[in-house]
Amino acid sequence: MSTASVAPARDAKPIPDLSLPETRAQLTPAAMKGFVKLGECWRLTSKQASALLSEGSERTWFRMKAREWDGALSQDALTRISALVGIYKALHLLFSKPLADEWVRIQNSEELFSGRSPLEYMIAGGIPAMLNTRGYVDALRGGL
């Protein structure tokens, strides 16, 4: 049995090694800036934002949002932000601005969401639910 390998695209950037503390420290400021902006667009409460980020309490979220937190995000938090930003971008490619920003808050009858909003689903299910939601939105726009 032969093993086929897929060569990466020539223009593909290498995936950053999020296991390295220095990589996480380098990516944290931009990731936090993007997540704060996403939180504003999606009108996230502090409880929702801290649950999605899963990087501490609401108090920690307030410090992060105010740029009074000097830590580095965990590999888990950076992965969450990446998935959420991907969802945000895909929604803005698919829908007009008002719907793109409200979509995560709307109850959804699709089997994946079981009548919950995508936001409720992602908070309850963590990274797997975020990746499922991203795949769902990508499929809606013909990305699969």
C-alpha cells in the first residue's frame, strides 16, 4: 500500500507553532484586537465573550479588553479566536452586514444547532462546536 502525500501550496504560509510560548506571545496582541472587535460586532456580553474565549473569568476578560492584561493567550484560546474570526469572515462573504453580524444570535432550526443560536451552540460546545459552525458556514457559501 502506498502512502500519498499532499504538497502544500507554494504560497501557503507555514502554520505557526502554538505550542511555543514566544509564538503565542507574538500572536496575542493581534488576536485580542480582532476578538474585541468581533465581540463588538456580535454584541457579545462579557459573560459570552469570556465563555467563547475560555481564558479566565469575566474579570480577566475586562482586563484583556481594556488592554490591562499582559499575558499570552493559550493555544486553546488562539485556536478559538481563529475559528471565530473565520466564521465572522465567512458570514460577511455570505450575508449583508446586518445579517452577517446578527446571524450568530438567531435561533437556528438546522440539526447542527438543534433550535439554539449558533452562539449558544458554540459556548456550550467549545472548539468542536466552533469548528462545526465554521464548516457549516463555509458549506453555505459553497466552500465545501
